[in-house]
Amino acid sequence: MATIRPFRGIRPPKDSAAQVTALPYDVLSSAEAKQELAGNALTLFRITRPEVNYTPLIDEHDPRVYETAKQQYAEFKSRGLLVQDEKPCYYIYAQTRNGKTQHGLVVAAAAEDYRNGVILRHELTRRDKEDDRMRHVEACNANMGPAFFAYPHQEELRLLIADIIDHVPACDFTSADGIRHQLWVIDNNDTIDQITLIFRNIPKLYIADGHHRSAAAVRVAEKRKAANPHHQGDEEYNYFLAVCFPDDELTILDYNRIIMDLAGMTADQLISSLSEDFSVIERGNTPYKPEYLHQFSLYLDGKWYSLDTKAERLQDEDPILRLDVSISSRLILDKIFHITDLRGDKRIDFVGGIRGLEELQKRVDNGEAACALALYPTTMQQIFDVADTGNIMPPKATWFEPKLRSGMVIHELD
């Protein structure tokens, strides 16, 4: 059962939240984050991407970077740009995109739950990326950006949240990308106790996004435990920042592929090869979006095609093999294009669905790629199935939108 607790959040005042909060540290490159700083001197990128404080930019893993993060964090607090709440609270963080709202509960999640399988992952993590976030957390003594969790929707919690958001939020702004961000503070002791108890009856939490942030936070907890001879288990470093959303409110976008060459084939030969495993239908020159699981769309030589996987090619008994990312890898990328290393092969690139199918078409039409493959989005149930069976998703399987802004609420470790 999930263990969470309230915490004394650190957050920007209402009138500066739009300027201080920022996209997650790993969404933009150093150069892009530097451009954000040029237009907004108060951006949290000064802390989460501290290399932007240097001209010219220095390497984001330079030891000076982490010390600068610590200094900038102290400065933001001294200037009143980040202020700590007086008592432990929970928070509701709502995001609205294209008329659809998702309501997340901001909590301190237990590192022990990650270790004992209550918090489940579906992606592999890289040690170097964990190391980077671990160094950043240690330097700042805080989780700047939250992990993004999902849980099977729970009616009692939904009703409780609906009652709270009926009141005026503590923070309400729309960011430059058109996303509305709202925050409510839950400081009533009875409500806090009720939420904590509800989560004790939620058997699993699933990491939707933020696998490296979660892994790094747990490593920090383990390191501090080992260094503390008086460790009790209830210290703040045993918990890390997370926002928990009900699964039925979340949006997973498609994560598409562009392929740089046709592996020596002509366009007609490619269509013929695809016809062995898919029912191929030409759809014209207007972008065609897959309409259901196991249907793909291909853009080639100015035309869109739908590709319906033939029933005998499906392996529905296996939670990994039945994923569309697995089907496309097995029957298209590997079998036809001989692309087996999705992480390292330079003949393939990936485009998040937030950019639309027009981006795929543009990159083929301008000669950057030979063809493009669009996928139907992975479903939350598929993510749950993979995580529940202890499996790991193939690379580039999910793209969640909108992204959680760092700095809405910060969690300190003592």
C-alpha cells in the first residue's frame, strides 16, 4: 500500500509563479534553456539548468554547475521568489490543455515504496543521468522537479479533490505554451489525514514520467541513511517529490519515428515488404493518424498509407510483444530496415506527438528522412500491465503531455 505524507512546500508567490516556474530540466537543451533565461531573468532554469548562468555556456556536468545551483537556490529564497509554507501540506496541481484538465495530488512519496515495489517503473534508467540528478538534489538539498505518478482512479479521492478545487486557487496562470496551471494548498489536518489514509488503500503507484528523478531521489535517501547513525526512517530525506494523477485523466500522445533511408529498397519494394505483415491502404497526401491499436501510418514519397497489423502477426498474450512499439520494431524496423538498436542507430529519430504528423511530413519532404512511421498512443492500461509484470517498456514508447512545471512546489530534504 502506498505511503505518502504532507510536507512544508517551498513555492513562488502567486504574482511571480508564471516567471519562476519552468519546464522540466530535461525537456530543453542547454542552449534552449539559455534562451529562456534571456527572456526571463527569474526562470527556475537558473537552478535546474545552472549552466545557463555562465557565458559562454559550460558543460552541464561541470562541478561548478552544482555549486551554482545551490547558490542560485539560496538567492531565490533570500529574494522572496521562493517561500516555504508554515506547516506540512498536500497540494493539488491542475493542468488544462486543449480544454482537458488533469488534477494531480502533490505529495512526499516514500523512497521505501520504490524499493519494495509499491512504486513501479516501466522504463530503464541510465546511471549517468541518475548521477546528474543525484548531484543536483544533494547540492540543493531539495527535489526541484516532481516525479509524475499515475494511479488507478479512485472515486473517494476524486470527490475530495472536486470539493477542494471548488475554492479559489493559491496560484493560477497560463504559460507561454498555452497550458493553464493551478495550485491549491491543502492545510486542513482532517483532510490531510483523510488523503493519507486513502493512499494506504491504493496498492500501486506507477511512474509515468520522471524515472531518473525517482531513481536519483531513492539513491540520495539510501546514501543519507548510511551516513546517519541515528536513522529512524521518518526523516524527510526518506521521501521525495511526486505528483499523483488518476489514470483516466491522463493524456498519452503518440511517439513517432522517422527513418533516414530505405535500406536500398525502392518505395514499391517497401510497400510490398510491408504487405507481408500488414494490410496496406493508400490514404492520399493529407496526414493520416492511426485510429486504433495495431494500426500504423506511413508517409512515403508524398503519400500516406495506413498499415493494419494482420491478426496472425499479433502476440496478445505477452504484455511487451503486444505493444505497438514492439510490433513496429519487430515487423518493420528490424525485419525490413535492419534497425535493431533504437537508442543508438543514427538511421532513426523520434518525434513526440505534441509536434503533430505535419512535423513528420515536413522532415520527409525536406529530404532529412526517407519515410516516417506514426503510431497509435500507448494506453495507460498497457503501462500498468507492463509494470505489474515487472517488465520494461521498449525505448520511446510514451509521451505524456502536458509536462509538469518545476517550482510549482519544491520539497526540501530536512
